[in-house]
Amino acid sequence: MKIHEYQAKELFRTFGVPVPDGGVAFSVEEAVDVAKGLGAYPVVVKAQIHAGGRGKGGGVKLAASEAEAKAFADEILGMTLVTHQTGPEGRLVKKLLVEAGQEIEKELYLSLLVDRATAGIVIMASQEGGMDIEEVAATTPEKIIKVRVDPLTGIQGYHLREVGYGLELPTAALRGFSTLLKNLYTLFVKNDCSLLEINPLILTKDDRVMALDAKVDIDSNALYRHRSLLDFRDIDEEDPLEVEASKFNLNYINLDGNVGNIVNGAGLAMATMDIIKNAGAEPANFMDVGGGATAEMVENAFRIILMDEKVKAVLINIFGGILRCDVFAQGVVAAAKKIGITIPIVVRMEGTNVEAGKEILAASGLNLINAVDLKDAAAKVAAAI
Amino acid sequence: MSIFVNKETRLVVQGITGKEGQFHTRQCIEYGTNVVAGVTPGKGGQTMDDVPVFNTVRSAVEATGANASMIFVPPPFCADAIMEAADSGVELIVAITEGIPVLDMVKVKNFLATKTCRLIGPNCPGIITPGECKIGIMPGKIHLKGGPVGVISRSGTLTYEVVDQLTKLGIGQTTCIGIGGDPVNGTNFIDVLEAFENDPDTKGIVMVGEIGGSAEEEAAAYIKAHVTKPVVGFIAGLTAPPGRRMGHAGAIISGSSGTGQAKIEAMEKNGIRVCMNLGTIGEVCKEVF
């Protein structure tokens, strides 16, 4: 689960990680109030959306006066912010973070993440802060410090020193940095983060370190033990159809193409999307109804896919293992009768109880196109659009 | 021959009295797996069908000599269940459970590094040696016993699709393993490749990967250096957009890493025959094996 910068900074404050003074604003008036409360200029006005690259997209501005703060708030609130992470359609900005400007000596990079390869928590840091870190890692990997922490023993003093000295911080800033990093590690573990990134972490002119930005992702599988973090979920930042699908435990992602697809199992769903593309069409979604899907889940999956106006044909690909083909067929028939089908539906089923499933579909009187195997299914759906 | 499981395997099922646990235990028994015990805390002394249920894995192992475990315990308690099995001397642990927090798995993985047991999964369909032993949730009857092909995959139904195509073309399997779709798991591609290489009955290997992480790239390099048997590869998710998690917790393209294209290039460069269309993977295998 992604959370906003202002929410991440609330967590930072709770865990003793220094951040600039500031507050969230949902209107221009509120933004001006926060700016006034800070008592000094410049202030920074930052768009709050679940995507990076906001500065380049015009979503972050430095205001030298109250009048400027008001003007920038007015400009950014309600704008459709396009960054390299939002896609061409961009995101509507509905909230702002207004913060006190800082006297920056140096911009650094700091992150914590779960490393698959070593099954540890890895701290990454670099003196090349404020930049696209992937590019730094690709072109000058020697400028990235990586320190692995064993999750069974947790963070130790030497980890802090390796990173602190590695960043060539002035002696006066080292103690503050060590405390910051130790607290970040605690925050990461206590909240089941999957990623925590600060870019930039700043060194101020008076040798303090402070998180100027904050990006935190929470492991969705762990939310059951962090009920309070659920308040951070922002439905506004999610696709409405994806929100609807999540209510029924359906794994759904809306994409740009015109061939809808319903598949059981994530791997098979990805492969089915690829097959659609191979056949010369474009998938409109990823939809995994799961290995243990019920007829009701299938019905909802069908309904959600047909709500998407881009969809001109649907390919249903089911390999019945746990999910029996007859159960699945009942779900399809129920949904089709309730919703009414106006577009071509290609069905390919295989596995447990496949004959019974095919009989249910055939007896339904629905206008379905049967496919014998995957190749046949892809060709038929491409021909149907 | 086969790898990891065979007729000698004695299985204990953790979470045997739950809905999923019961259903799949029965399916495994029906297939011929020797299920010797079940574990559900608080239900020790009962039976599930004819299988004795114990409160702890240790007592189950002591009483029945179980040497493998299949786990259906819900995600909040699953890390505990895996470590319990490992600490009780079980040699092979197959965790079916989906949705274990990654920080739990990170701890489990480091804990297991001090043990000699093997973990398959979590979030996986399990392992089957056709005709001998099925530990997991895969449909048994799509498999064809006797080899000559070994199958490794990160996903469930995608593996069934591949196996089904092989069987329909008369190509049998020695052992099929789903290693699971989570970012941190137990057994990886390389462990299985090594075992297949050492199994005389396995004459060829099918490796089914997907986007995310770098496991396929590392496996490809390993194959070039250590595997003499022909390998057919497939990668799911070539059309997946970056930054979106495609169902599996590990299936996400982040930045420039984990793309399908990079994986395919790595596989081809290392001598693996890559199948570009899932609909034809059976035919490609027929050609290669």
C-alpha cells in the first residue's frame, strides 16, 4: 500500500526522524493558514499524489511570501499533474503539503528496502541526493553505499557508522544521522514497510540532517497487524474499477487495451495477456480470480470487466485445479444473464470437471465462442474485435 | 527417479482440520501420498478421516516418523508453523499459504539458514512426483508419470497449463515443482536445477518464470555453467506495465529491473530455448526433448 508524503512524515515524527515543520492542506485557504503558522518565508508548496517526479512536473514550488504561497496553492490544487510515474493521463491534485523552507548544505539519498536476494533489510545511501537514483546506480554504482542488516539481530552501531562515514558527513552531523537511521530502521520494521525512501535527505548549513521528502510503501499482506495504518489508504489515488474489484478479493489492474480477460492464477493471467498481445490485440486488464474463486467472485469479475467501456471483447481462460470448471461456468452464466452480453466472449476451459463446465455453458443458450486451446483462443478473440 | 519426494515420503499436514487443509489432504491421499499425521493445536488426539491429529509437529514426528510437511496455516501464523516444522526435524517443508508478510519470511529464511531442511514456497502449488507422491494443490491427473522432463515454475495454474500440454503430447514428468510467487521464498530455481541435473531420469528441464526480481537471470547463468541437460524456458508478463504488482507479491517491474525482455535475453544468451507463446510450449518441448 502506498501512502502520501505527508502521512509518511507523520510516521517519521512519531519515530523521531527529523522533518521540516509543516502541515497538509485541502484548500487554498488552509494552505495559506499553514504558511502563516510557519511564521517565516520561504515555504514549500508540494502536491500530494501517489507518484514520484512531482517537482519536474510542476507540482512543487518555493514561495517567498504569503501572496506567492496563495498563488502556488491555487495553481497546484486541482491541476492534473503528469510525471514519469503517473502515465500520460496524470493525477488530479487534491491535497498539498506546505512546509518551512530549509537552508540546504548538501542533498543526500537514503533508503531501506527488503532485498530478495539476500533475504535481509538493505540500507542504500548516496551523496548523489536529489537525483534519479536508478540512473546513479546504473552509471556510477560506486557512488551507492549498500549495507545489509540481518533481520534476526537487527541494526547495530557498525551499520550506522558504515553508512554515516560512507556519506562523508561532517563530524558534527554524525550523531544526529546515526539516531535518524536507527529510528528509520525501527519505523521500517515496526510498520512492515516494503520500501522507505528519502530523496533528498538534507544536511543543513548548521550540520543537522533532515528528511526533506518521504516515500513509504507498506506491505499489504501485513496490514492485518497495523489497523491504524489503514486510515492512510487514499481511495482517490486508486482506479475506481480496481477499488471495486478489491472489495471482492479480485486481483485486477486496469490497462489500456480493448480485450478484457478473466483468468485464474496470476502467472497464467500474465501469460494470457501476453498471448492476446501476440495475436495482435491489446489486453484491457489483468484479472486474476484466484485459485479458490467462487461463482460469486466470477460473477463480480465479469461485471467489473464489462463496466470498462474500452472492452470490445472478452477472453476467459480457466485452468481448473482447485477452481472447478463447472463452478466457474455457473458463475459466468449467472453474470451473463444478469448483465446481458453485447460483445463477443471467447471461452477456453481446461482441467477439473471441464466436460460438466462445457455442458453448462452450451445449455445456457448464451452466445459464447468456444476455444479448444490457448492458440485457438487468442486467434478467436483477436478476430472478434 | 525423481527429486525431493517419492514413495518413501511420509507427510504431516499442518492445518489439517481447516477447510483447505482437509480438502487437499484428501486429494493427496487419493493420489497415493502417504499422509501419516496432521497438526492442529488444540485438536490433538482427534483424527481427520483416518489420519491422527497432533497438537505439535514435534509430537507428530516422534509418533509417526513424518519426514515432510505440507502447510495450510493462515498467513499470520505461517512463519511460526514453518519454523516449528524446521525445528522438529522435518526434512522437506512445503508452504502453500498465500499472503505471508515479507518481513516474516525474511526472518524465516535467515532462521532456516541454520537448519538442514528444505522449504518450498510459500504461496506455491507444491511438488509432485507423478505416480508416487503429491504434496500440494495441483490437479493430480493432468500429470504423466515416468519422466523424462522436470518442471520448475514460479506460479500455479501456469504450471498446470504447461504440464497439461506436455502430457497431451505424451511427454511425462519426473517431478514438477512450483517454487512460489513471493519475493522471499525457500527453494529457488538454482536449487531445483541442480537437483534435476543430478537426477539420472530427468533428461530435460522446463523452467517457467515471470517478471520481477532477478531469479531467472541468475538461473540462466547457472544453467550455462552447470547444467548439461536441455532447458526450455518461458517468461510470463511481457506486456505488464512497470510499477504494477501483477497478483504475485514478487511480480513487479521496478525501475529497469525485472522486465520480461531482460529475462528472455539472459536465457537465450545462456543457451536456453525460450518459448515466446504459452500456447506452443508443448510443441517446443516435443522438438527439444
